[in-house]
Amino acid sequence: MTRVAMERKVLTENDRIAAGLRAQFARHGILSVNLISSPGAGKTSLLERTLERFGAGERVAVLTGDIQTDNDARRLARWGFPVRQITTGGACHLDARMVEQALADWDLASLDLLLIENVGNLVCPSSYDLGEAAKVVVLSVAEGDDKPLKYPAIFFKSELLVLNKVDLLPYVNFDLALACEYARRVHPQIEIIETSCTTGAGLDKWLEWLKARRAMVVAPSIILSEAKDPRS
Amino acid sequence: MHELSIANAILDAVRQEAEKHPGARVTKVAVRVGELAGIDPEALDFGFTALVKGSDLEPLALEIEPLPRRHRCRQCGGTFAVSDARLACPECGSAESVMVSGDEMELAYMEVEET
């Protein structure tokens, strides 16, 4: 019996494609954001409210992933920005190859912002790099406030936590401060924005975050890129 | 339940590596899975077994080495395992620490037998 060292990541092929996408996004100055949440936390609603607030000249596009149906793409197409549905046909997450294929005939030079809505799932999407500049996790207050402790991987890997549906706080047993504390325990540097897609609360902060994050992509500074890595 | 596609990626890697060892049979592959990798070891083992059954690689064993989340204290420099997401250093109490391991999903080694 001989032992052969392998010493590489399991998802080497996905990571290779993701690295190619990341290089393309960087070359074109595109901020790409990978939105991840459990089903029903409000990813599509957040995107609707986001597109609604953008002017017609905004250079934004959306990829939206679902196991079945193009309902989300149809919901999002109303604002006239390029939207493409990725139907995974069973897979519980998007992978880098799906994103690469979906973007194949798009002119990336015409974009500043690419919003990728992952399949609704708090676990699996956390393992797949899509070449994004940042993962954003959306958690609604209709879920449990201990989700960050139960699903630490995605909270650890996300730069921003969007706490959505805060208009429902009076009706649900969700401790906002505790949820934030749990998220920071898993990822001390995580940023947190509270939003409601129904009342519009917090959406300005979300748009400001996107704007500031885009500025980092266009003029990356060493300090900022270091601050991004939770290990540094 | 993305463990099935992870298992598939492991088998692809095994086949690739096996090509470098003609005439040998792979008997085992070992992976390291950090607790923040978002992988359920039992589901991975289940998917792996299902994929191997009846394939060219049968029989092939999978060894999963779970890696706990470990941090290094910025104050005293000691390393410690993080449990229940508590990040304070157990030695000096400092809250300032950085992660040194825990999100790995890596192929460690495989065992081959000459035939």
C-alpha cells in the first residue's frame, strides 16, 4: 500500500472557473454580489426594491437561480434591466460554471453591477465560489434569531448581513440584538443592515453599501482588501 | 444536500490522480472538512458510498477528518479551538483573535495498491 499526497481543494475545478470570472469582473470594474438566504427570506423582493430605485442609466444586471420556474426572472424583468434565470433543474446551489454559461453572450463592458441571486438555501451555496466580490446573506426576522449559530458557514463567509422584514418584528419572536450578536460571534467583522422591502426601511443603507462596495472594486486599496479577509 | 456533488468532485480528483499510477488500484481517499465548510460529514459519506457502488472505483473507502475552528489570539499568540462560536482567548481572555483553520474542504491523500 502506498500513500499518495493530494493536498488540494476538493472544488478545484469550480474554483478555477470562479477565478476566471473574478478576473473578468475586475477587468471590467464590475461589482458582483452573491445573495444567499433560505427560501422566502426576501432575496427577490430586495432585488425588486433595488432595481426600482435605480435610474434607467444604471449599468446593472441580475442572474437569478432557482431549481425550477422562471418566476423570479419575470418578476425582476419589469424594470428593464438585463435579467437572466438560471434553472438548476435540481441542484440546490449555483456553481461557477452555471454563472459562466449564463454570462457567455453578455457584454460585460456594459455593466457596473452584477447581482446574483442564489438558490434559496443557507447551506450549500456557501461552498461554491461564483467569482463574486462579496457574498451577502439575507436573514428575515420571520426565521429564528439563532440561524447564525446553526448555519455558521454562510455567516462566516458573508461580508454583509441584511436583516430583512424588520416591519414584522412586533409580530414575531425574534431578538434582533441577539441575532446580531450571534452573527458577530461567527464573523466579528460582518456588516449588518436592517431592511424592510414592504416599508422601504433601510433600503437607502443597502444602496449606499452597494455604491461604497463598487468604489472598492474600481479603486481597490490594499487596506480595504485586507480588511475583507476575516483571517487578517 | 450538495454533498453529492462534493462526493462527485472527490471521485473526479481520485480518477485524475489514479491516471498517474497505472497498474495501481485506489483503495482509500482522505479528505479534511472544516466545521465552517458547510459540509455534513454523514451526508458526504452517504453520497460517496452511493456514487462508488457499482462504479469503476468500487471498493473505495472515504476517510473524513473533521477540523474544528481554531483561532490564534492576537494578544498572547496562543491558539485555541473555538466552541459554540465563543471567540475569546481561554488563556488571556482577549477578544481579539483570528481564525487559522476551520473552513477547509481539502483532499489530503489517497492510498493505492499495486496490482
